[in-house]
Amino acid sequence: MVAGVLLVISFVLTVTGAVLFTNAIEWVGLRLGLGHGAVGSVLAAVATAMPESLIPVVAIIKGKQADPIAIGAIVGAPLLLATLAMAVCGGAALIYHARRDSGRLRPDRAAIGRDLLVVMGALPLGIVVGLTGAPPLRYAGAAVLVAGWAVLTWRTIVQGRQEGGGDEPGALYFDTTKDDPPTNVQILLQTLIGIGLLVGAAELFVGSIEHLAHGFGIDALVLTLVIAPLATELPEALNSVLWIRQGKDTLALGNVTGAMVLQTMPLVAFGMVFTDWRLTAPALIAMLAALAGAALSLVAVRHAGRWPVPFIGCWTGLYLGGIASIIAVS
């Protein structure tokens, strides 16, 4: 019971920290003069991916016995992002079609398509390395993923500077005046407190999952793979829905695809270096389902954002089918 209560507390801290961090990072993007594409694909993606990114880091620090939790958190996030999160974006466009004058999403197809192509290259690399587990191959694969992510991020930021700054974000929570722009100190303070809450939440989550897995006799990897993305990706999905409602489609989809890039490149590279990165059947199923979801997303984006119900149904089916298969083989 104690582990269950701590797990719930970790979820509350995760959402609170993510809300503070995401709000602050939008102000950082505005101060840096970045456009929606860069803010969505880089800053917002890093902000909302921070909770699930910290879980494997904390797990690895706790020792090798937590490797399954680390791998589960790493491969579970792309599964949810490439399937259920994309379905949520498509559903939000349909729900708000009257407000938006259209149920069609109109993102920057070049930027979003680039993210998805990168993901479709990174996932197979992670799968191939995970099937062998040889240290030289793991280190080489990690170097390729980190270098590729660095180049992509730099190009996105350069392009974002050329676009210029986006609309002003909502009021900074730590800005007590509200009548004038927040100071840089207030933005920095809120960012650091948000990160602190996320780190604490990750520590609680890892400890709770270890106790629950031991108590119920469930594979820690499977438990993390199913639970962690649902809890940590919640801010991502909510932010995208709000941005779609406001007609900021590039920001909304860039938030999701940018997080997918982060999860499948530097975070997978981290797993390759600091774990044995041997993909068991549940982890392999998750990565294959994520790859299928990314491919479907690329088709949808290249069709000018026209995402009818069948697309949404396919993404939802991929997620539910993937989870069912993971549980069945565990």
C-alpha cells in the first residue's frame, strides 16, 4: 500500500513539475527569439520529455538491478508518442474543427516530416543493436545517435531563429506582477524548481515500481513500460491538445515528434552505454509498434494533415495491440 501511495505522489509531482517546466521553457524560447518549430521540436519537447527521461537516469544510478526499469522507460515513451499521442492530436483537431474552421491539421510538414524520418532511422538502429548487445556495437550506435541528434537540433534552432519569435506564452506562474513581462531570474527559478520536482518524482517512481514488481511478482520492465509513459507523457498530450485548439499545429505536433526524436536518439544512446541494452520480447514489441506508428504518422503528415478516423483508429489499435502483446509475452 505504501508503494502504491508513493507511486500516486510521484505522478502528482510529475504533472506539477512538468507544468512549471513547460511554462518556463516557452518563455525561454521567446527570450531566445525562436519560432514555433524550434520551440515545439526542441524546447517544449525537452521540457515535456524530462519526466520520462529522468526515470532511466535515476534507475541506472540506483544500480544494475534497476536496468529493466530503465529500458522499460526508454522504449515505452516512443510507443505511446508514435501511437496514442498522435491519435489524441488527430482527435483534438476533429473535436475543435468548428473553432478552427477545419478538422485538418496544418503543421510545418517539412519540419514534422524530418523529425519522423529521423525517428524511423533511429528505431531500427536501436532494435538491431538491442538484438546483439555487443559492447562495441552499442558504443558505436550510441555515438551515431548522439551525433545525429546534435546536428538535427542545431539545424532546427538555426531555422527557428530565422523564423523569429512566436506568440507570447501564458503568464509565468512565478511572475507575481502579471502586468509586465517576467524577469530572467523568475524564469530561471521556475525552471530549476520544475526540474527539482521532476527529479524527486523520478526517484519516487523508480522505488515504487521496484517494490510493486517484487510484491506482485510482475516483470519490472513490463510494469514500467506500461505505467511510466501514461504518467509522464500526460503533460505532452495535454499541451498538444491545447495548442491544436489555438490553431498552433506546428507547436503541437512538433512537441510530440520532437519528444520522439529525443526518446529514440540521445535517450536510447544513454541506454546503450549504461545498460546491457538487450531487448527482450516486450521491449522489442514496443519498439516495433513505435516504428509502425511513426511510419503511419509520416503518411498522415504528407497527406497535408488530413487525418480521418481510420488513421486515428490505426494509431489507437497499434497502442492497445502493443500493450496487449507485451502483457501476453511477459
